[in-house]
Amino acid sequence: MQTSQYQARDRAHHLHPFTDFKALGEEGSRVVTHAEGVYIHDSEGHRILDGMAGLWCVNLGYGRRELVEAATSQLEQLPYYNTFFKTTHPPALGLAEKLCSLAPAHMNHVFFTGSGSEANDTVLRMVRRYWALKGRPGKRWIIGRENGYHGSTVAGMSLGGMAPMHEQGGPCVPEIAHVAQPYWFGEGRDLSPEAFGRHCAEALEDKILELGEENVAAFIAEPVQGAGGAIMPPDSYWPAVKAVLAKYDILLVADEVICGFGRLGEWFGSQHFGLEPDLMPIAKGLSSGYLPIGGVLVGDRVADTLIDEGGEFFHGFTYSGHPACAAVALRNLELLEAEGVVERVRDDVGPYLARRWATLAEHPIVGEARSLGLMGALELVADKVAGTRFDKSLAAGNLCRDLCFEAGLVMRSVGDTMIISPPLVITRDEIDELVRLARQALDETARRLAEHVVTDAQREEIRA
Ligand SMILES: *Cc1c(COP(=O)(O)O)cnc(C)c1O
């Protein structure tokens, strides 16, 4: 099959997620045909280093026979049965048990969903239900963060803080508010990182006081924002937020859909930051993306109330705890554990990536290079000293992303922030290759942009 034939068929019938349908139709899709390890292959015969682990999910890398076998044998044994109406099956109960053994000690229950978005819909219903059962039905507001991402269902996008999403198909779910994100490079450089982190926690406190603490149910946040641009908060941020939430008795929902399962060098991002969340939505790396599955890990405080006082919870999905998905997720967790993948991220490849990635900070169009575990970001800038951005019309980030593809690397762009989140099984040699390809793409991006860009200094010269 020729690429052009694939593209024509794709264009004719397939509406892609988060895509300008018309523009993609004109350009033609990239057709990915197979993959192994940390590499994907396209229909043109290119081998491309997948710096994004698919969509932040293929933590064990591609081509793992063990996961294929877990799926196949479960499909033969019991391809489907539901977990409604007092039934269960070994994969669902086994996965629940395994997850709770890995989660922080106070989290001993899990509610399964088909995706991260469904997990956050579950969160919304659970936290409001919890407070109603506690005799405080006024506690309904949930505070999220600007530019946070919690999925694309109606509740998921409402909890998230992505304005372009809110503008389509609204109105959003009522009684959800958003506060400043701890994005120092983007929004806080007039303060020190530590002062800015505290400033963001104060913004949360101000919002709680504005809404009335008796009306606020929960705060939801990713330990490190992923889709928003791999935004690692200043060290001051989480301790200050924790103190605010404790002061007003507000639940913490740590969205672990990306940070969970080793991305930051701990089983959960919450453990890296010393958080004790009441709820943790999970998905993505839970199954290394081999089959779709998500869930919500529920802390004892909420679980005990729902169990002891709740009666029937009118919520669930046909595929909650799907046997094949659960079997693959369970095998995935066993492999992560048996191969010491999480410890390897913390002690070996994470620190190694940090050293190698930091060298990109010297590049003329990079204003900041940051990483934590196996997540990293580069901030593209027009003027390195002043830290000013490129003109938006140049779409520098998109250009760099396209040039990465040409160079043989998947690196995603969020505006002019370039991000990576490679499979956790990436080797040191592959990290060297990733950084080399990123640098090559940055050089080419700089060269192409130089044809368009005049800096303020150059403009002065021209005037003189
Ligand atoms: C991807 C993501 C989601 C949504 O997960 P889906 O499986 O795409 O529905 C939710 N929260 C975070 C933090 C995510 O990165």
C-alpha cells in the first residue's frame, strides 16, 4: 500500500482528535505502520525515535511479547464480562490488589474506567458525593488550574484549564474554577521561582476565600503538568498548596495520568512531591498504552465514606475493569516491578537525561531546558538574553516539531515549548541519540527562523 493511498482513504473518512481536519486533509497524515523498542516506523520506511512514548503512555516500549501474551490468553479465557451487579473476575480484582500495593499506604481502593477522561468524570462525581454524604452538600466547587489538562470529556475539559477547549461545545460543567499555574518561565519571571511558587499557592487561597471555603470540594492538579508543556513547579509550590488545602479542609486530586507509573522516577508523581492525595486518576502508562484502561485510586477517607455511608453509587462504564485490559495492565505493572524500571528512571536514566538535556540550554534559540525523571521541555526564544519569544506568526514550535520528524525524532510542541516523554526503557545510547537529533532540529529551526527574524538589536542597527 502506497502512502498516498493510505492518506486518501484516511482523508475521506477519518476525523482525527485535536486536529484541524481541513489542514490535515491538505497535508496528508503520517502513516505509522509498526514499532519496536523506542522506535516507530512510517509507511515511507523512516525509523523515528519516539520521544513522546506515543502519547505519554508506552512506558515499557513497543513490541513487548509478554503484554501481547497477557492480552491473548485473557481474550481466550474470558474476553469480556462486566463488573456491575455484584460480579467480578480475576484480572480486575488482581489489578486492583496490585495497584493498591504500589499506591501510597492510605490508598486501598480503585474504581476502574476506560480512560483518563472517564477517570476525571468519576472524580467529579465522587468528590461531590463524598461531601454530600458528609452532610456538607454546599462543598461542590472544584478548583483546577489554567492550562491544566484532565481529558476531553465534558467533565474532563471543564476541570482542565485549556481556554480553546472551553470555547467549543460549552457551557462547561458548573461550579468549576481555575487558578494560576506554576509556570515560572512562561508567567513568573518577574519573581524568583520560589517566590512565584508561593504566589501561585496564594492565588489558590484567594480563590478559596472568594468562593467561600464552605463551598469548595477539591483542588485538582497534575503533579507536573504534561500536556500544558511539561511544567515542573518551583520547589516552594507543592508544600504551600498542601498547607492551603489542609487549612480549609479541601480534598486533593492528583491527576497521575502522566506522572504515574514511573515517569518521574517514583511509582506516582505524588510520591516525588510528598503529596498525600485523596484521589488519583490514572490511565496511560497503566497499561503502557497496549490496551485502553484508566481508573481512580481512592484514599481511605473518601473510600470509607462511600462504602460505609453511600449506598449505591450510580456510576460506571461498560468497560470498567475490562478483563483483557486489566490483564495487560497487571502484567505491565509486574514487568515494571520485575525489571526495576521505576528505580532505573530515578537513579540512572533520569539523572542521565537531565545532564544531557541541560546541554541544550546553551543553544542560541533555547531559553530554558528543564527535565524531571523522563519528562523534559525546551523553551524556544528569539532573544536568549532577554528571554523574549518568537513572533507567534512564525509558529516556531510547530516548525521545530516538523523538523524533528524530518530528523527522525518525535518531539511535541506546545506553543513554543518543545516537550519529550520517552519510553521509560530508553537506554543511555538512545538518550544520546535523542539529544543529538533534538540539537540538529534546533539548528535547522534557528537557520530557517533567521531568514524571518530581526531582533531588537538588529532593528536598532538597521535604523542607525
Ligand atoms: C491524557 C490525560 C488525561 C485524559 O486521558 P484520556 O485517556 O485521553 O482520556 C487526563 N489527565 C491527564 C493529566 C492526561 O495527561
